[in-house]
Amino acid sequence: MKAMMGFAFFLLFLAAIAFAYLKASSMAEKNPAAGGMGATAIVWRPTVIGADSLPADSGMTLSITESGQVSGNAGCNQYTGTLSVTADSTEFSGLAVTRMACEGDAMRRESAYLDALAKVRRVEMGSSRLQLLDADGVLLVEYIPAG
């Protein structure tokens, strides 16, 4: 029963993300990281990591498919993994990241971003924003729809 409630919560979460994104932007992007199967992905651009605002040209993204697969650009490197949502917790898992070196601020921001993703335990949605929070409700990353 608990697993069924967790799955229902996961589907509700994905529906909320899809609704918020489609409301903010009528464009959905096909995710090439979904094995060429053309799975629709919602693409977000982070604007804040912790207390730090990000420049609009940071190149950072988060794509979430309907099946919970995530991928994106961490500012310098590409990443991929899974987003798991249950009634009790939200978690990014199995994150794999390419390992190219970048200079200065790009590497610092990327490190902060990937550290933040590892701490995510809750998600909150607004009309056109996505917030990732830790277990205490502290904001880790805030996103707006990309594009």
C-alpha cells in the first residue's frame, strides 16, 4: 500500500511539473538523452544555488523526463541520473558526470550545484518555478523553465 501511495505521489509530482512548465511555456523539448525514443522532457534553468544568484548564461540545465530520468549541464560537464519521489522523500540518485576541467567560476558553480543535488529531499512547485530543498526545508536550487 505504501509503495502504491509513493508511486501515486510520483505521478502527481510529474504531472505538477508538466503543468507548471506548459503553463509557463508552450514549448516542450524532445530529450535526446532518453535513448533516442523521443521522450518529452521538461527543461529547467537554475537561477539560484543556495544564496547565490546565477548568471543567465551559466549554461546550466536540468531536464526531467516523464519516467524520472534526469540529465543536464552542470555548467561545465554533462550529467545524468534518476529522480526518485516518494511520499516521504525526493532524491537524485545514480548521478553520472563527465569530468572535463573548466576555469574559475564555472567549476566553483558546478561543484556547488552537484553538491546541492546530492542533498535534495523535497521539491516545491510555484506557478513558473521549481525549488529543490533539503530535509530541513532550506532552499538548495531554484529553477525557471528554460527557453
